[in-house]
Amino acid sequence: MIAETKDEMRDKILDAALKRFSNYTASKTTMNEIADDLHCSKASLYYYFSDKKSLHFAVLEKIGEYFISEQEMEAEKDLPAASILMNLLEIKRQFVLRYYRLEMFKILNDNSAETIRAMTIMKERELAMMARIMKKGVAAGDFKIDNISEIAALYSQAMEGLRFSVSDCLNPKLEIDPEEVEKIIDRQRLLTEIFVKGIKQ
């Protein structure tokens, strides 16, 4: 019962921090403000998170799990593989535009062991998901692919190359520009159309 109560409090802190970070950014949010929102002491926050950076990372982990899970559910739908690939881009667009104030790159670029571990797991899940989508396309007779894993990796790398066009979507403060995000998603849609045409049966 005690463990469950602790988990509930931790979730409440994450939800309060997410709300604050989404509206005001993490850098402009203080631990005092989050504590005030929760009507608790700042010491209570530090019981669960050693500092604001660890709280920021935990928030990103939480929404990252939601993001990849939503994509995985989309990948399992009874739809043509090409449609699923396009739908995933829309999920990505909505996610980034909803959470662009979270200053994701300030955490993701720190190259800490914890960040590298989390990003590695996320990329592995994304790659496995892409392989399942390609396999679905082959099974339906829509795609002609000899090496599914290789093509899935190639597509993921191509999307990542556009996704992390840092000079395009970030300003010098590592803040995401929503207008540039729209442009990158448009490029990803175009590249997906070209890619699908290349592997169509």
C-alpha cells in the first residue's frame, strides 16, 4: 500500500511538472512553483527527484513512452503499410507541436549514460516497429523487399536524418520552432512517398 501511494505521488509530481514545463518551459519553471501547484513542500519533490534536471528527464521518459506506445498501436492496425507510415508522421507532428516547449534537446543532447540508455531502448523499439510494418506490407503484397530488417533500418535512418536537421528546427537555445517542425514533417512525408514507391510490388 505504501509503495502504491509513493507511485501515485510520483505520478502527480510528473503530471504537475509536465503541465508547467509545457506552458512555461522547464528552464523558466522552479521546483517551488511545482510544489505550490501540488500544495506540498519542496522537500517532498526532492524525496522523489534529486534535482530539476532529473525531474525533467523523468517527464520526458513518461511522454516518450506514451509517444512510442501510440505509434506501436498504430502499427498494429489493420491498414495498408504505406498508410501506417503516413499516420505515424501525423502522430509525430501532433506530439512535437504539443510538447515543443519541453526543451527536449537540452536533455537529449547531454550524452549522459541515462539518456543514452533511454534513447537506445527507444530506437530499438522504433526499429522493431518499422520492421513489423515492412513485413505487413510484404505479406499484403504491397511491398517487394528482400531484406526487411535492412530496409526498415534504412527508412528509420532517413527519417532520423530529417528529424535531426538541427539547424532547421532548433534555434541557438536548443528550442524547437513549431513552423520549422511542420516543414520537416512535410519533407518526411515526401520522402516516405518516394520510399514507398521504390519498394512497391
